[in-house]
Amino acid sequence: MRINKTIILSALLGSALLSSCDNGFEEMNINPNAPESAPTYTIFPIATKIFVDEMRDGWVSGRMLLPWVQYSAQRNYTEEDKYAYRTTTGDQAWNATYRSLSNLKKVIDICNDPVLGPQQADYGDVESQIAAARIMMAYEFLDLTNYFGDVPYWSVSGAKNPDFQALQIDTYAQPKYVKQEVIFKNLLQELKEAEAQLNSKEKGLFTSPEGKEGDKIYNGDAALWKKFANSLRLRIANQIKDVYPDAKAEIADAIAKGVFTSNNDNALQHYGNTVKEGSPFWVEFFGDTPRNDFYVNNQFIKLLKGQSGNYGVDPRLQKYAAPLGTSKANAGTGNYTETDDITKYQGIPYGLPSTRLASNNQLARISPFPHAVLSPDYSEVLMEYSEVEFLLSENNGWSKSNYEAGVRASMEKWGVEKAKIDAYIAKLPAPSKENVITQKYIALYMQPQTAWVEYRRTGYPNGSILLLPGGTSTEIDGTPYVFTPLVAGMTDLPSRIAYPLGEQTLNAANWSTAVSAYGGKDPINGKLWWMTR
């Protein structure tokens, strides 16, 4: 049973903010429709924390996306690994994202208010506050449309578009769904405008006069927000370049304006060391209702051990998993020793028949997540430098230098020794679409949303690494089994998730229009606009 998860009154927008459980972040919830106004330095961090907490927790991430892209697998409830996810998980992705977006819009509305706006100058350049909120809105709407397809949408640059009705519950109780093509084009415009709106000299965005820090991503540094805007625009334009000819110009412009150039630029949601402030995955394991369901996927472990793919033993193996026999408690405290003996690392088999669970999920026989992931102050990655290098490799004709720089950046971020990095890179196979995207997949560990997009876009990593429907893998003792999804008609990873059930009644006309592209149904194998393969 789900504990401490918000049930939003309206599945339309989730903007009522009825939650009493923001994971205790300063015990504060902001209602964006209330007449009173909190200062922006309190609203902005609540918005980003709501979003990351709910998208990287044990539900949207742990029970759905991490298994689907085969970074992890479950010891219990393996039906979800086989695509029969709970509808409430999709509801959470929808409701929590709109709840966060409502708070970000509130930041923008306050800053634009003729009375309240000038007061926010105490918390940093007001235009830059608006710009940072716009960048986060673009990031969140990107995730949302990549989950569902057409969705209700709003932006600053499109505020006068009559179809952009989201986040305005008093005016539009039943907002229209906007076509993905329109959303993606506007996201590029939003990011371009927001980057130009930022004052790069500003170092104290969302910081109170008492020095209370309100930006948990970049600590108020507008120059880094600029790089994030450009890098995110690069990601988006690259995603749609096969269906949007103008994307190539967007890619060139984003690069020219300045993308990430080191791990110091990474966009990270930072966390603290208590249950109230801890990272969402750590809270799942060690919070008020601790669980022990998730372990590193054997398909991924085999790739890192060089047993699939053509990359050899990856020194990130010891950073991505803890050795066999490591208890949950010791994984959480880091009280274990990494070893170069790769036989000490074993993943949990993925997509097992239910009758074979007991013999394969014994804790002594499977590797838990490492301390880096199971620490309370683990920083959840929104976007990082290694991804940018892989994007540059792709757009420079599968450039070897960018390809190798992407691998190196990933390994350095995870603390791999330089000698091991050099040795691994020296033996890398030549850059190609398959090799660059597969290495990108390895680097995107614990970022399943982005890895899922990349698989749907490119088909990599392919069935030689991932266990696809109908494919055969082996149990821990070597017994073969066939991966059989529990959703009829699935021959690949899911392409999308279904809209919340409440939309069928609360926003029926617009829901019907949205699903008409799929024959009036709401299938998880329905292709999204940008999917060309």
C-alpha cells in the first residue's frame, strides 16, 4: 500500500496543492491560487523538490522507469517490471509534475506583479528569477510530454496562445491537450528566451536577505542556469531533429551560446542528511516506511562485467553496485569494501516468471545499490556534462573525441581512478551510433527518464544487452527463462504511459481527442510524435 503519497483533488492539473506531505521540506506547502503570497525564495525550492522527489522516488522511478530501462529490478511486485505498472504511478507522474509547475508559475506571476514583483529583488535579480523558473518549467513539461504525449501546456512565450490552458484552473477547468509538435517547438523558444533573460552576473538567485539559500540546484548562480538552458535546448533539439528540420539550427545556436563544459556545470537537485531533507531513493530505503525491494538489474551488471556488449569490464561496476553480501544497512553507511573481483557482483534477474522468484531474490545472491545512491545527500541529476559530450559526438558525426570525453566525464563524476579510466578508454571500440548511445546509456545510470527517451529514439542499447519481450535470459543458477510481458501486444519497451483514469471523466472531451490518435484507446505501446523508428 502506498504511504504518504498525495492524492490530488483534481487530476486535471493537480494545482490545488492539497498535499500534507512535501517530505517535510520546511513543513511548508504553497498554494499557487491563494491570495496571500510567500516570497519566491521559499516557493522555488519547494517546486523543484516536489518534482524531483516524486519523479525519482520508489514509484515513478523505482517501480516503473528504472526497471523498464533495466538499471534495476524488483524482488517483489515483479508484475510492474513486466509493464503491468499501477495506474496510481502514472497518476503520480501527472499530478506531482503539475503541482510543481503550478508553483513555478506562481514564482513568475509574483515577479511580474506590479506590487509584489519589486519586493522580490531582495532575493536576486527579478528577471533572472523568472528565467530560472521558465527553465525548470521547460524541463518538467519535457518529462511530462515524453511520458504521456499530448498534454495541457502553458509557457511565458505562449501565454497568449488560446490553446495553452494549463495551470489556470480558475479559467480552464478542462484544459486542452496541446500537440507534442507544438509543445516541443515552444520549449525551444522558451529556453532560448530564458537564457537571454538571465543576468549572468547574478550569484544570489532565490537567496533571502539573511542568506537563506533557496536554489537547491545551482545555489543562485545565473551563469550556470544559462549553461543549463543551452544544454537542455541541445537535448531537446537533438531528440526531435528527425521530425523537425529547424532543430539543426537550434542545436548549433545552443552550442554557440555555451553548454556544459565540465562536471562543475551539472544540474543537480541537492539533498541533506535527514529524513526530511534526504534524497527520494534513500528515503524509500531508510525513511519512515523503509523498503528493500530494488536491486541492480542483472542485464546491466552483465554489461558492466563485459559479458554483453563489446566494451570489456567497466570500472563503474564497483561504483554502480555494492558487492554480494553487503547488507542494506552497510550499503547505506558505505561500510563495505569495493573489489576488483567481478564475481562478487551479481544482478537480480529481470522479468522472472512469478514461480521462480524465491530462488532468485535471496539477498546474499544479488548486489544492492551502492552507498553513493543510498546516501541521504545523493544529488539527483537533471542533466550532466557527460550527456552533453555524447550529444556533441552525435552532432559531430559520431566524433571520437567527444565520445571519449563523455565516458571520461561519467567515470570522473563517479570517482573512478584515472588509471582505470585511461585503460578503459584506450580499449573502447570505435565510435558509432550504437557505441556512443550505449555508452551514453551506461552514463545515464539512475536517470531513467532520459535513458528511456534515448532508447525510444535510437533503439540502443539493443536486444544484445537489454532483455526485450520474447528474449531469453538466465536465472542465477543458469536456468533459462523467457521474458513475457503481462500487457498484451508488447514487443518492445513501452512507448508511453497511459493518462490518469480521472481524465476520462474530469476532462473527457479533451482526453478523447488526445487518444484518438491511438484509435480511441490509451495504449502504452502507442508511438509518440518524435518516434521515427
